[in-house]
Amino acid sequence: MKRPLLALSAATLAGTLALSACSKGSGSGGTSADGVTTIRFVAADYGSNGQNPSQAYWQGVISAFEQQNPKVRVDLQVINWNDLDTQVKTMVQNGNQPDLLQTGGYADYAKNGMLYPAGDVLSAATADDFVPALAKAGVQDGTQYGVPFVSSARMFLINNALFRKAGLDPANPPKTWDDVTAAATALKKAGVEVPLGVPLGKEEAQGESFIWMLGNHGGYQDAGCKYAINSPANVATFTQLKSWVDAGLTEQSPAAVNRTDLTKDFASGKVGMLNGIPTLLGDVKTMDVSWTAMPGKDGASPSTLGVADWVMAFKKGGHKEQVKAFLDFAYAKDNAVKFAKEYSLLPVTKSALTALQADPDEQALAPFLRILPTATFYPLSDPTWPGVSAQVKTQIGTAVSDPKKALDALQQAAVQAGQ
């Protein structure tokens, strides 16, 4: 995703140069005279600022795969998130799409009939191993095209030291919005600079908004997959956010504050509560904090935001069986666990999830691993979502000033995008 993730946030992934490396093969796909078939694989780089690039991980997987499958070669190109969408778009326009692509979204390619159904390129054992909620998020018009690669989820994060300073018990975190109000008011009286962090800047406004919407049984689309951005539930959600802003319980101008900056403030002890992500674990490992379920309007939120990146297989090369062999190998438990550990992300298979839950070195991830199977995802199967999401990022922050006006405008734009 130029992305959220995961999004992980694309902002944390920027700054690396595009990398490419090829295993032995023609470089253009196809089968050589000696019967060796080459498949092309384009993947996103999860390194940060040139550090820990994904190139080495994939080359290790590919080398091991090729040793076991001597008739298949994999040509790999790893591209940073800032350039990935543009370069892949050019490939597709030139009719030079790869056999396999790992990126942030699959909907456009699926809608245009360019992708194999996931069932064609995954063995039954591999397909059955995916966390059901993640596999479901890869479905468009009843068929799964997106194969989840890595994931993330959101939880409520509180600074225990600041809670105690305000006379609050960290063992009894807020469960309802009324609880949030009471805790934030106490934190403010205790001199906490930002009692409740609500980052609605363009970096991740679509995610922050969705988290709070879910706490009131709202969301971007209704049960019929129609946009419902200005639903009564969502208007009520932003009315609540507005009341916190007006009372001075949040940062002064949420629409001007990005998640990355606010999480830095949390790590420096300036923020009492905010929505957190797994990649924050390293930043707060020396702090006294608690991770808990998101508070909702009337109780713990029935769901939280889940984010995923995707793998998809293009039909043009015709290398269905070779792609299936590689994906079955790449999604083996040990590979999935290694990648998740390497980049502080959540796995997408049940076997890897179970392995991490049992790993004593990964207990900091345990709350996220438990909540992932119940996460709710963006409307990823809708090809209009990327455009709608871009508008949400830049405009929804104004909803803390005039909820209905801002949400009505976004609803109108979303409806027009689908026409």
C-alpha cells in the first residue's frame, strides 16, 4: 500500500532506492530450451530508510525454492513503496505485467480480469491456512483474487504512568466513550499535554476515522457494499470526536496532526491515550504501557481495523502451476514467521499465527495476534476505494468541526466515483 500498513505506514517505508536482482533465467519469463520456466516476481520493500531491505529475505526464499524446484526460476524485483504503484502501472500498460505482484491492493487488476482466482494458484492446504477474515478481504464479486501477505491491526494504547499520575487505574482501561471522556478529563487536569491522541492528518486519517466508526457499528460501506460515509452512526461518531476536540482533550488541530508525529509524542511521554500499531512496540518497549481493546460507544468495540498487503497472480504469462509451486513454498510456516518477525508485522496464516503466539520472544505481539482474526478491513475489493480513500485522507479531518457537512461531501464524492 502506498499505504497505510500497514499501514504499516508508507511514510515509514519511504526513502529506499528501488532494488532489483535476478536469479538465473531469461529475465522476461517463459520456458528455456532446457525446460526451465522463469516467472517474474515484483515485490514491495519493507525496509526503512535503506535499512533491512526485503531483497535479502526474498533471495533466501527463492534460492531455497529453486533448489527444490530445479525446473522453475524466479526473477525478483524489489521496489520501494513510493515508486511501486507507478512502476507496476507502467508495466501493465506496456503489457509487461509480472507473473506475481506483492503490493497494497488488488481490486483494479481483478476488476479488469487480469488475475487468476486465488484458488487456481494456491493448493488447498495453503488456501485453508489463511486467517478467514483476511482471506475474505481478498474476495471480489464472490471470488478471491487477493492473497493476503502480511497484516496489522490496531489496539488502544495507554501510558500507565500518566494514568497513575491522574489518579486512574491502568488495570481498568476505558471501555466506552464515556470512559474515554472521564479518563481524558482526568489526564488534562493532571497536566498531560495531549490526553487523547486523534491524528486526522492525511497520513492515516482514513484508518483513524474507521477505527472510531467501528466503535459505533459504522464504517465506509453498508452491508450491501454501498458507500455510507454520512450514515447516522458515522455522524454520531464524529460528533463525539468533535466534543473531545472542543473540550481540549485532544491535540489542538487533529486535521493537521499525522500519526507518525503523534506516536513520537506518545513515546516521549506527552500523550495519554491513542490508537496504536504493532510497529510501535519497539518505540515503547522501555515504557510502562498497556494495550487494550478499542473503546466503543457503549462498550469495547466489536471490531478493530485490520490492514493487509497482498499478493496477486497475473494470467498473461500462463505460468499457473509454477506460480502455485512458489506460493505454496513462500507461505510455508517458517517463511511466514520469519518475515513477520523481521518487520514487526502480523502473519496471515493460522499456522504462523499459532507459532508466534507460542514463541516466548514474541509475547509483546500477543494482544495483536489475538485480535487479528476479528479485525475489519477497508472495502478493498471495491476498485473505487483507492480514490475515495485519498479524498478521505485529505478531507475527513474537517469533520471534527462540522461532522455532517464534511461527511456529506465525502459521501457525494464516493457515490460519484462509483458511477
